[in-house]
Amino acid sequence: MRVAVYYNNKDVRLEERPTPRIGSGELLVEVVASGICGSDVMEWYRIKRAPIILGHEITGEVVEVGEGAERYKKGDRVFVSHHVPCNTCHYCLNGNHTACDTLHTTNFDPGGFAEYIRVPEINIDRGVFVLPDEMSFEDGSFIEPLACVVRGQRVAHLQPGRSVLVMGSGISGLLHIALARALGAGRIVATDLSEYRLKMARKFGADAVMYAAEDVPARLREVNGGRLADTVIVCAGALPAFNQALKSVDRGGTVLCFAPTEPGVSLSIPINDFWRNSITVMPSYGAAPADIVQAVELIRARRVPVHDMITHRLGLAETGKGFKLVAEGRESVKVIIEPQR
């Protein structure tokens, strides 16, 4: 089968690999749509495992069913979760599924930038979801990234009517904007350094946008009735964005660190000020199974307009071009790879 192998952001090669052979309790899935995630182009994160076949935002069709996996059948249209939790450890039982060791070590074989993937038994048990009839394969490829956004807003206790500042208007930022709008947030403000992305932020629900290089706290007060934001969501992995976020959150508010920085970066928090003003700073990584279920329903019901976020549909041989588009962050939002093209 054909696969797109990642060597670095500027070197993604089309190669041939054997089609995976499945065992009992496993599925073989033909990949139809595979989204390029912002984390796929975090070179500091990916390069240490290169060469590697990436791709974790996938939908496809079941083409072979192993003995014991008959709850699914050939022809089923499915979303497959790459990481799944054990559901029995201390972390899972306390609602912290994304801290589970099993979640951090599970995956399908190989990545989604391939014509076929083998789905292990544990992923089938808790990470395969049949797509609703009215959901396209490409819209279904948003299930994983939207589920991560669902979890982030859930743990940040984002409430209807609360003002939201989204820092960074790439695909994660746009999904946060669209979900916050769907869930009844108050005023939504977005920042970025790209005029194109700010335009997209307005399109998907931001009430106001501003350049990240501005005095964001001052401008925020101007457009938010004199107040800072109740919830600040950092979707840019640069330290200045995190520092700006700390200055942009209102009393009683929450800073959600949705994007990571490179390893070794430390954030200085004014403990006394935050203690006095009841400010919460928290991270969010990944998604739990319940978040995936909610993401499926949000897309099915068209509460979040993911289809309109797709700007590029490319064949497997063009995966390198897709990585370039995402890494440069210019005039693209969501790039979908279609391995059967």
C-alpha cells in the first residue's frame, strides 16, 4: 500500500509498505479522510521519532473483520480513535482519562496518512465509532480535534454568557470559537498575527478580532465593556501568548493552556495576584471517550460548522504539500488528505 512518511516538515515522502495483516479481534480499515493536525507539524515533537507515518484524525471504511470483532462489519463507515484509555486505572476512575498510561501508549497501525490501518483490539473496544449516515467522511475527520476542544471547554467550566478570549486562530482556535458560540458564550474575542486567520475567526463566530502584537489587555477592555475575559484559551504555542493570557484574564476567570510550548519553557505566574483574584490556570490535553461522543453529535447536528473549515483536499501523494500549508500557517485552515486519491 502507499503511505506518506514524515522525515521533517519539508520532507514527506510517498513510499510503499506492506498492507497490515490483522489478527483476531482486529479490523482493517481503508482510510478515506485524514486531517493534518497542528501537532503533526510541531517539528520538535515529531522529529525525534522520524521517519514515521503520522495522521490521527481519520475516518474510513471497514474492509476486513477479524474473528471476535463482529460487532463491526465490512462496509461500516467509522471514525477510529488513535489513543484510548484503560478506563480502570486511578486516573481514569477519577475522570483524568488523558493522564492514563494506556492512552499515551496506544495507537493504530500505521498512522492515518496511509491507504489502510490495522485497528488493535483495545482500540476497537473503546475507540471505534460508526459514523451517522448524514455525516461525510471528511466531516468525520474533525471528530478527534473537536473532541479535544470539547474536553478543554469542559474542564475549564466554560459557561453560557461568559466572555471568551481565544489566542491563536488556527484550526484549534477556530474550533474553540465555533464551539463557544454554539454553547452560548458571551462576547468572543480572537487574536492572531495573520489577517487571513483573523478573517476566519470572524467567520466562525468571533465578535471582535485583534492582532496579537497589539496591547491585547487594553484592546480587550475596549471591546468587552471595560472588562478582561472570563475565559482565556491559549491556542498558540509561543511563550508571549501565554504571558499575554495571564494579563488578559478577569477576576474569577480561567486561563486554559490548550497549546503546548517546546520542552523546557517555564511560565512565570503572579501567584499573589492570582490568589487574591481567584484566577485559575489549567491545561487540557487530548480527549476522553465521552468527549468523542459529544463531538460526534455536535458535528452530526451541525452545531459546529466543520465542513466550512476545510480549505484543501489533497491526495496521498500531495501530503508534503499539505504539511507545508499547515506549517506555514498562511491561507489554509483545515487540510484533509484523501489516501485513496
